[in-house]
Amino acid sequence: MNRLLPSALVVATLLSISAPAAAQDMNIAASRLRTAGADGASNCADDTGGGGMGFTRDDPAWCRVMTQFAGSMIPPMLTPAGTRGVRGIYVGFESWLTGIDNDDGNAVGDAWFRAVEGDGMGSSGRSRFADSVLAWGRMNVRKGLPFGFELGTNVGYLANTSYWTLGLEVRWALWEGFREEVGWIPDLAVRGSVQTLMGDGEFNVTVPSVDLVISEPFIVGNSVEIIPSIYGQVAFVFVDSELVDITPESDTFSDCRPDPATPPRDDPDFGTPPYCTAGGAELNDNVVFPSLRSTRVRIGGGLQIRYEWFTLLGSFMFDAAKPGELDGDLPSDLPRQWSVAFGAGLQL
């Protein structure tokens, strides 16, 4: 037990560093993704959408922001292909950074500056600052099972926001490096995982993925195990909007209410319902943004260093293609994203 104390302190320190900050500057306010224009059908390639009061939802901006946000939620790859066996247990803290386009000079960056809550000091519904990376941290627990299987669960938090995730994964190591009948072959494993978002009432995000891992362990000094790995990943993005008020600064009940001096309904000069002081347009400002369904393909590599029970992990992943190249419904100006992940934990 005494030998576990130093690592427990390390994990606790990492958690304290990643604890939720008082500010929530990178929370996404979907109500800000609006544009002036007439009502009409919309999708990610058009600049018009449903709405009222002279505003419509800005679907291209929504798709740009949510595609990159969901890309940051893709489950990171850190583990090698081999398992620690049926008795093996891993408990650790993992973190990963995913790049987003915050260049205010292009459409993607402009959408981010409009979407995030920021410090409240911006003008014209825009924030003054937008982070260049989204930084997630999570606690992860994995348990070995018979026949090369491993089951894991995790809870994550996005820095500078109020967003949390829950995750589940299952991994199957097809073989463990060496077989007398076959000869030497590297470890190979497949993993299925899913991350789902909590903490936002305007949208839902779920990202399942299927991964392939190839790795080979090397022993250094009879005590340190070094395992380089090659990763391939296919992720599926599911984003759905809830009902969003794109004019939260106006009050439906004050702008559209029955006139207290309502004449009888059979009066020909009475007009037509809903008898609103603002003409009823405010009732059209509750909109639903289009759902996103897209596929992301990523490749990369990683390294695990293990000394007795203590483990350090790191990896780098990047998109093999732009999101718009795999899904023609997405804006073509979305760039490839990258992720850098690292972790530390106890592998018993």
C-alpha cells in the first residue's frame, strides 16, 4: 500500500490542475449562431434557416463549430495492443489536446468567436477570445477479462467549460506477440469505445469509434517495459440540437401577448391571431439546428513506458482527410484536426 501512495498523489495533483475553473469561457451558446435574413430551409452549405424577428439560424457556422467540437471528443488512443491478463487492472488520469481553428480571419474561426460565451466583454454578440485547443481530462479504469478482453470506463471534463463526458470501451487483444506455431508476430488489438456529452441543454453529442492497434513490447534493463504502438481509428459523429431560442435577449411573453383591451372576436377590425404587440414573429425564434452525422478517420502512434506498477503513456493522432472530404454535407473549409494525448497511472 505504501508503494501506491506516490502514484496516488501524482494522479490527485493532475486532477487538481484540471479541475473546473470558475470561468466557462468556452461554453458554446448555440443561440449566438444566427444571421439576419428571411425564413427558409437550410443545411450546412446554405446561409439561411428558420427563425423570426429578422434573424435566422446560421447553419454553416453551427456545422463548423460542432464538427470541430465533436472531433475533440473522439476517444483518445493511448494503450498498446497487449493486456495485463485477467487479473490486470489499470487506474489512471489521461488528458488530450485537440486543435481547433480560432483564426478570426476565416469562416471557421469567426464561427468560434461568435459561438463561445467568452468573458462577456465582446460586442455584437462576439467573444473577445477563443482558445486554440480544447483540453480534455479524464479518469480511466480498465479491467482485464478472459480470452484477451479488457473492459474500461471513464469520466471526463473539458477545461474552461461546464462540459463532462461519460465513456465506455471494450478491447480485444487477438494474440500476445509470440506463438510457437506461427513464430514472432506483433500484438494486435481492436477496440470499440463511445463518449457522450453531459452538461449542455442546447445540444447532444455522442462519438463512438472503432480502433486498431499494433504494438510490440521491449524490455530495457530487465525492469522497464517500452511499448511503441501504431494506431488507426474510425469515429462516427452524432450531434443533435435541442430547441434553441436564437433571440434570448427578447421575451416572448412581453413581445407577444394578448392585448388587454381585446375587442370581441366577431369584430371585423380585430385582426387575426395571435393578437401580439410584436406581430407574433418572436414565436418563430425557437429553432432546431440540423443534425450532424459524419465519419472521421485518424491515424497516429504512441508510446507506453512501464516500470513495475507505474505507467506513462503518450500518443499523437491526426485526421487522414478533411471532414468535408469524407462528408459532402459539411463545409469544405473545415481543416484536419490533430490530438496530442498523455497519461499516467497504475497498472496492477
